[in-house]
Amino acid sequence: MKIFAKNHYYNLEFKNSFQKLYKEVNNATLIIIDKKVYEILKNNLNRFKKKIIIIKASEKNKTIQTTLKIFKIFLSKKVKRDDLIVAIGGGIIQDLATFTTSIYMRGLKWIYFPTTLLAQADSCIGGKSSINFSNFKNILGNFYPPSKIIINTNFLKTLNDDDIRSGIGEIIKVHFLSGKNSINYLRSSLKKHKFNKTNLNRLIKNSIILKNQILKKDAEDKNIRLKMNYGHTFGHSLETATKNLIPHGLAVNIGLDMANFFAFKKNLITKKIYYDLNKIINLNLRKKDFKKINKKLFFSSLKKDKKNKRNFYGFILPYNFGKVDLFYYEMNSFNDEIINDYFLSIYHKRSISE
Ligand SMILES: NC(=O)c1ccc[n+]([C@@H]2O[C@H](COP(=O)([O-])OP(=O)(O)OC[C@H]3O[C@@H](n4cnc5c(N)ncnc54)[C@H](O)[C@@H]3O)[C@@H](O)[C@H]2O)c1
Ligand SMILES: [Zn+2]
């Protein structure tokens, strides 16, 4: 499949054998790999140990400090412009690999093997990097897609329930953006809880096709791609306000509900649409996902979102099934009250009842 970037396209392949991975690892100068994935593939990767950089995937490690450590290894291994870097892991490894390969010598060739549902269904395409800095989630970044992405869904077998549901969170976002048919398909597949291989494969492929259509029109977040931020304004603030206790895709999941609630209170969507979407969102959420919130941190993070303008919040909100746009609302107590109302009437209730 051809994936669109700004001035070119790159390839995405589905391969259900690990042979391709070992071949690319063999060709690579260095491999950046998630610690858990390394443990799983250890027997086959041990012989490449000297060129492997193992990183623990945690938001605390998605920092400039970690990128500096990677640059130091690039230097010590005498990496040159025509060397190949292979990255194997979820969204965190991807963000670190995108950032470091883009900066070092103004760009190294790299290949990406996404290993989480979130990365396979969503983050692997689009070419974005996002690094956390000074308590702000994803505040630094750029665009630098790999030359190739290879998806092997066998990686999903070792993910835990939270990681699967986190991936489903982004899958819900993409399907919500894509109209009624996609929403109906998503509802039935989540209701049946059919997270078997066939169903996950289909959800991944659907999500990539839908996201790629958006990338074709806007590769660099200038206009329509902003729609992919649906659920993220509130989601990032939830991550910040819980010190990253809510995994990214689940924070996006709750963030979608918050955006829909805000839209409903502003009469952009009807109560019926809000509750229809809320029921789908709830299929993927558990009581334990609603972690204790530091409201002060929540609002300070919300006020620093990249889409805001001066004294106005920039929210991606729905105005119908499958239709969203960027709306501006003044940062005042009236609008903050709607968000507080969400915490009181929905979030806190979910956190204590099942
Ligand atoms: N750059 C982008 O476009 C983009 C888009 C969406 C999300 N993101 C970022 O991606 C991150 C979330 O990505 P994620 O959910 O993939 O998280 P992650 O990379 O933290 O992985 C989640 C967990 O799964 C483990 N893991 C990875 N692969 C595994 C496997 N095959 N088997 C068992 N365990 C495995 C990891 O060690 C980690 O504990 C966030 O930081 C988010 O901001 C980036
Ligand atoms: Zn996301």
C-alpha cells in the first residue's frame, strides 16, 4: 500500500512472518527496539546484540535526554548518512526513532516494524514525531516518515488487555471520523468483543485506509489532518493530569467523549448523537481507566494546546455523525464549567460505578 507524505509516498506491507524482520535487522547498522519486544524475540536477536539499542517504552523516556543518548550511540557506532536504522516497537519507540533519524546528519534511512495495536492501526503512518518536554506531552516534534513500514499482526498476541484497548481507542477515533457506515461497523465489532485475528486485521486495515485518505489531502496537519486530533486535546490533558496513568489511546477514548459532551452542550450535536457515540466509547472503557484527576493540571494543559489562539480554546468537535471541525471558544468560566460538569456528571460517576 502507498502511504502519502508531503512530497512523496512510502510503502506499507503486511507480513505475517518474522523472516522479513530478521533480514532487515541483518541489513541494519543499528536497531532501536522496545525492551519488552526484545525479551520476546531475544533468542533470535541475540546474535545482533552489539548493534541493538534497547529502550523501555514509557512516557518518562520519550524525552530529549533519551534522544541525546541515541545520538551518542549513533556517533560511537560511526553511523553515516547511507546507513539503515530499524525501529521495532510501539508509538514510543516510533516517536524516538522518527525524531533521532530525522535530526542526525539531517536524515537517516529507517524502517519501522510497529508492534502495538495503536502503532499498527494509527501512529505508524503520518510520519509525525512527538517528544515530551517540561511536563508537556508531545510538545516537540517534526515530520519524517520511514522509508518502509512492515506490519506483522503476530506481534499483537503478547499485548495485554490495556494495550489492546488503547489501540482500540485510536481505532474508534478514526472510525468516528469516517461516517455512519464505519461507525456502524465499529459498533457491531466492538459489541461482539471479537478481538480475534481476523477482526483485528480488518480494523487495522480500515483504520489505515481511512487515515491515508486524510493524509492524501493534508500530509502535515495544516487543515483537514487536524481532524485526527479529535479527542486529543482533552486526551492529552487527561494524560498530563493523571501523570500518564491512563494509556494514550484510552485517554483519547475518554477525550472523544469529552469533545462530544462539549459539542452536545453547545448544541452542535443532539443528545441522541452524544449518547449513541457514548455507548460505543463505553464498550471499550472500564471503571479502572478513570484515574484520579488533578483538575488544575488538566486546565493548565488544556490552555496550552497547540490549536488554541490567544484567549480561545481550539477544540475539534463533531457537528454530526462522522463530521468534525475546529471550533474556537473563549477561555472563560462559562466554558470551563461545561468541562467541570463532564467530570461531575460522567467521569467521576464512571470512576466509582461499573
Ligand atoms: N507519532 C504519532 O503520530 C503518534 C500517534 C499516536 C500516538 N503516538 C504516541 O504513541 C505512544 C503510545 O503508543 P503505544 O500505545 O504503541 O505505546 P508504547 O510504545 O508505550 O507501548 C505500550 C506498551 O506495550 C509494550 N509493547 C510494545 N509492543 C509489544 C508487544 N508486541 N508485546 C507486548 N508488549 C508490547 C510496550 O513495552 C509498552 O509497555 C504515545 O506516547 C503517543 O503519544 C504517536
Ligand atoms: Zn493519538
